Amino acid sequence: MKISIIGSGFVGTALGKGLIELGNEVIFYDIIDKDMPNFTFTKDINHAIESTNISFICVPTPTTPEGIDLSYIKEVAKNIVGLDPRIGKYGSVHGKAFGGECLPKDLKAFVSFADKYRNVRLLKAVDEINEEIREKYGVRE
Ligand SMILES: NC(=O)c1ccc[n+]([C@@H]2O[C@H](COP(=O)([O-])OP(=O)(O)OC[C@H]3O[C@@H](n4cnc5c(N)ncnc54)[C@H](O)[C@@H]3O)[C@@H](O)[C@H]2O)c1
């Protein structure tokens, strides 16, 4: 698997090295230069994201008196959505809902069937969110 690590600090480096040991191809990215002679490091976020299948975000999440500061994560997520052609149009919450003939109908039918045996909360949430997105952004053709 090709994996990018966004934020090559303490956690990102440890995670990336572990993933390499497991046989993955890892590319490290950071906004500041990192001296990582035996590893693939880039300061080009386009390259890091587009050349890999999965990105792990390992940036700071400092605690403030108001709570956790998620601005670093938001900044990276914004970049990823903007840069990766695989995300955005269809993949992000700003994409359109899934439609088609069968999937929405089958999902509802499956939820209704499975609900008799167990609470399929995840599938219900998928259906609910899809309906919300359908109203806001329409259906993917
Ligand atoms: N260090 C720990 O023991 C530990 C344990 C559990 C969880 N965590 C969590 O893991 C996350 C990362 O922590 P850490 O200790 O690795 O932090 P760190 O400060 O060592 O590394 C963060 C890295 O992110 C980089 N960075 C900042 N903004 C960036 C951006 N926009 N794009 C790319 N890189 C960016 C910084 O330059 C830095 O190299 C935090 O959420 C932290 O709370 C840390």
C-alpha cells in the first residue's frame, strides 16, 4: 500500500516507520524541512497525496482554554479535499448524494429487514446523511 504521512513529527515518524516495516511504501510530508535521510520525504503536498492511496494526518492538536484546537487538522483536510481529484466531487460531504435505481431503495430495505434483528445504526446514519445531502446538493448522476 502507498501511504502518506502528513505531519512528520513524533507520531507521524513513528507511525510511518512502523508502516514501512509492515511492507508499505511510505512518503513523509511536513511543512518544515525534516532531516530523514533514509526515508522518502517531500515538502510537496500535491505529490504526497496524489501518489498515495491513504493519508494519515499527524499534525498538532493543542489544548487551549476553549478546548482542542483543530485548526491544523482543518488546514490539512482542506488541502486534501482541494488537491485530490478522488475526493471532493463525489467523496466529500460537499459531494452529491448517491442515487440511482437500486442503492437507496436496497439500503432502506436492508435497514428495515436488519433492524428486526439488531440496531444497524451505521447504515441508518448513511441513509439519513445521504437524504440530507440529496436535499442540499442533489443526486450524483
Ligand atoms: N506525542 C505523543 O506522545 C502523542 C500521543 C498520542 C497522540 N498524539 C497526538 O498526535 C498528534 C501529533 O502529535 P506529535 O507529537 O507527533 O506532534 P509533533 O509536534 O511532534 O508533530 C507535528 C508535526 O506536524 C507538522 N505540521 C504542522 N502543521 C502542518 C501542516 N499544515 N501540514 C503538515 N505538517 C504540519 C509540524 O511541523 C510537526 O512536524 C497530535 O494530535 C497529538 O495530540 C501525540
